[in-house]
Amino acid sequence: MEEQILYEDNHLLVINKKVGQLVQGDKTGDEPLLDSIKNFIKIRDHKPGNVFLGLVHRIDRPTSGLVIYAKTSKALSRLTQMVKNREIRKTYWAVVAKEMIPQSQRLMHYLKKNEKNNKAIVFTKLTEGAKESILTYQIIKTLDNYLLLEIDLETGRHHQIRAQLSKIGVPIKGDLKYGASRSNPDGGINLHARRLEFIHPVTKENIIITARVPQNDAIWRACE
């Protein structure tokens, strides 16, 4: 756990999540990171009582990268509001198939969550029940068979990056749910929450954190 913590102070903690780790509990019953980190802090800091830890935002189980947790209720409420106000800048990396797509592009779609299969349906025009979803990508590296995209999110919808990239014909490597040709050996997908930038909710300093890509993946290593 220690090596996954990239930033920590009295108010918040930022972790580099591994592929397959759960951000918070779900129906699988697997231990989420929320509980793992609480236990880690309890033992490390010799805390006799309960450890407060609040989840600020989520990333999908098959993805890797940066997740913010709040260590105080004050930080949690402020950070949650910052997420709503889009005051936390999130930059992602995605490895996609090498196809002919523009060097950079701003994508705007409307996404609706299908609860039955836990998948986002993408519409090109305003549709009832669908939410506006915007991202900008640029190609930052070209490999033999893949492209590395850097993505800035303007909105944070369910499976947004996965669904929008699939819609333009470049599903993320390993993402069978959204049209990839085959899965990755670790069951994950090549989507990584690479960078976070925000104003600290208490100290007001500008925080910039970058997370290394998974080192057990040769394609990721070639990107970095």
C-alpha cells in the first residue's frame, strides 16, 4: 500500500490504483481500496478508533491510475463540490488501435447508462435520459500497432472515455465491453488516470500529481 500512495497530508490522500482494484465496495464482495487504506492507516498510525476516509471520485475496476480520498469530513465536502464544479483537472492516457483518426479532436456525445449490462449507450444528438459528455484527445505517441492518446475530460460520465472512443472506432486496448478485439492478460484495459491538478481544499496550494503507468505491461512501458 505504501508504494501506491503518491500524495498524503492531514486532509487527503492520493493513490495510484492498480488494475483490478476496487475503488469502493460492490456486489462482488471483494475488499475495496477504501477499506484497505483505512486498515493500512490504522496500523501505520497506531489509531485506536475508526479511521475516517471518504471517496472523492471513482475510476473503473479495469483501469489504473489516480484516485483521491479525503481524510477529513471538511476536505471531503470541499473536494466533492470541486468535482461537481469541474475544478479538478483530470488527464488520462489510453492505448487504442492504430487507426486513421485526427491528431486531436474534441468529442461531444450524449451518454445514457444501461443498468442491465452496466454499459454506456452513446448518442450523437440530444436524447431523453442521456447526459452531455465532452472530452478532448490528442495523439501523443505512435507505436507499431497502437496509438497513445492523452485525454482531458470536461465531464465525468459513466464509462465516458471508453464509450466515446469506441464510438469513433478506436476502442481501448483490452476493453471487450466496448469493442476491443481481445482481452488483456490481467483482465484490465489500457486506460490510466495519469494526472490530477487542483487547488488544495484547505491549504489552497496548487497540487499536480502524475502516476506511472502499470509496469507489468510492455505496451504501457513503451508509452512511458
